[in-house]
Amino acid sequence: MRPVVVAGPTAVGKTRLAVSLAKELNAQIISVDSRQVYRYMDIGTAKPDRADLEAVSHHLIDFLAPDAHYSAGSFGRDARQVVTELSEAGTRAILVGGSGLYLSAYVDGLFEAGQGDFSPARKLLRERLESEGLSALYRELGELDPRTQLTLEANDEQRILRALELVPAGGKRQLAEGPHPSLGRAPLMICLSMERQLLYDRIERRVDTMVEAGWVEEVENLLDRGFDERATGMKSLGYEEILSTLRGSISLEVAVESIKRRSRQYAKRQLTWFRKDRRLRWLDVAQLGKEGVLERIMTQLATADA
């Protein structure tokens, strides 16, 4: 049974549309998000709410501690396994999210070179991190693999090191040739979009809503549980600003404005990544409305499944 991918920038409305689509198709959802894998981080990572989680089964969400390491390669393998299991049970999978690298890992596959922090390449990168600093390595990644750098925050030490480790001397990320052999049927790939200013307005409203919903308290809870700013999950967009607020370094007002600015920048990077993937079929949510988008996806699925 052909899977469906619902990609798009942050705040465009992927989650709600995917839940509606899953109900129509009696399908299950796989989260394609590098941060929603972490527990106790519901607000800041914009996880589906309780009603959506109860309405539709979700996979690869909320299953790791915030200080655990999880790579794009690991996600690709896990996602293909879930898709296979669902397909064998006669259930369609809908992969939903905005992580371009994770989506590529699922569709194309990534070679997982080295043995984590114990590989010679990682050891050398750790030494360079100490001597040159993270900003220098981030700039280098932009020169060697600009497409991957677009998906990463400049302070995401673990993923920057991992990305550099996967770039060989030729300067190109090690991708499998064509779709991964365990992919099965190629998915129908949809990317949601809307006019840029409308998207930015939605991003700003959502950040305000997340703060009102208790984002600061969520970070306090993480600290109370023993996770500090070095935890991988704490590198997620916005958490650094909230931590600075709790330390008294900046006001909440300044933190919120910074989060909004960085979220807009992140959405721009996401769109740049997705535009380079010609397999994606673009649908404008603002013009078509949710029902119009659903209708077009159902029509395309009927043709694809025929």
C-alpha cells in the first residue's frame, strides 16, 4: 500500500491535515521530526495534542529521553520498518513532518559511517571542536554540504559533527543510489505551502500560543528532571532562549522575539530544501483550504494506487 508524505515548513498546518487524511484513509502517522522523538518536550516541539494522538495512531514520537542521541540514519531505518509492518497489516502510512534530512533518510537512505564518538573521524572532529570552535565547523559544513547545513541550527553540536562525519573527501553526503531497497512502493510526496507573509504570521501566532501554553514551565520541568542545556533535546529551536530567560540573561519578551525570528529563518531553510526535491507535489493550503488539499491528495492517491 503506497505511503503518503506530507511535508512542509513549520506552522503550515501539516499535523491537522495529516490527522484528517489519516481518518479518511484509516491510516497511521509516522512523525518525520528530529525533535518530536523526545519525551517531556511537547509544547516546544509542537507535538500533536492529546485529541489527535488518541484519534490516530502515531509512531516515532515521544519515545526517547531528551539527552539521547538519534540520527537521521536511525530514523530512516526505523521509519521503513514501521511502513513495512503497517503495509503487511493492510494499513497505509502517512509520514508527516518538516525535517528534510529525515525525510531523505527514509526515502533515499543514508550510509551510517563510523562508530559514533569512538570513530577516528569523530575523534578528530572533537579535537577540532576544542581548538577551532563550533562556528568554524558549522561554516565548513556549509561549504561541503550546504543542503544539510540548511536543516541544522548553528548550535546543534551533535548533528553538526555527525553531518561532517558523513561527508567524505569529495564533499558530498553519502546517499544511497536511488530509493532505498527496503522502501517498497515509492510514496506519494506532498508539500504544503502558503504565501510567505501568511506563513510568518502563523509562525508568530504559534510562538505566542506556545508560551501561553506553558513552554517556560516545560523547560523548568526538564531541568527538574535532571536534563541540562547540554542535552540533545535542549538544542531544539527556542529552548536556548527559554533557558536564557530562566537564567536571567534575557527577558521573556526578548526571548520570544528571538524565537520568532529564528523560526522564520528555519521555515525559509525548510522551503529551500524542499524546493530542490522534484518528487514533491506542492499544494497551497491558503488558496485551496484544508478540504481542497484533502480532495486533491485523495484524487492523486486513487490514480497512484490504480
